[in-house]
Amino acid sequence: MRRSILILTGVIVALTLTLASAQSTNVSSASDRKIATRVAPAYPELAKKMHIHGAVRVEAIVRPNGTVKSTRVLGGNPVLVDAAQDAVSKWKFEPGQSETTEVVQLAFEAQ
């Protein structure tokens, strides 16, 4: 049991280092749609225990009325991506003429 925890921890650390080095610091957006309501992501307990921090990039398809239709993770630590995706799916954007694609980056700071 202890050995499997050590192996799992090693895999998570390796993934963290790999994904952190591949992340871009620039955030781009397909349009200039502003965020009307932002929901902060919940910091996962596992990330707190392991002192994991970093950024997660999420692509959101936004309906004309401003609600989020779907999300897709573009990059980030696997321990943090679910929390980021859940938060962005609850965001509201300003209404627009048509459906748009927005790319946002959420930062998770060690707590």
C-alpha cells in the first residue's frame, strides 16, 4: 500500500513538472467578450496536501446569451483541472451576437 502511494506521488510530480514546463503564460481569446460573473475554483484537498499550485487553461464555448455551453482543458496540472473546469462552466459572459470561443487561465496559488 505504501509503495503504491509513493509510485502515485512520483507519477503526479512527474506530470506536474511536464505540464508546468509546457504551459504558456499568454492568455488569448477568440473575442473581446467580458466576464460578467466569475466563480472562483475550489482548491482541491489533494493539491493542498501536496502543495500543488499552478495555472490551468480552459477553453469555453459561450452561447450568445453569455452562458457556458461546454469547456475543454487545454493544459494544467491534472490535480487542478477538474476544479478549473467546474468553475468556468458556471461563469457568465456578456451577451454577444453569436456563439464564441473563449480561452481563460485560472491560477491556483498554494494555500
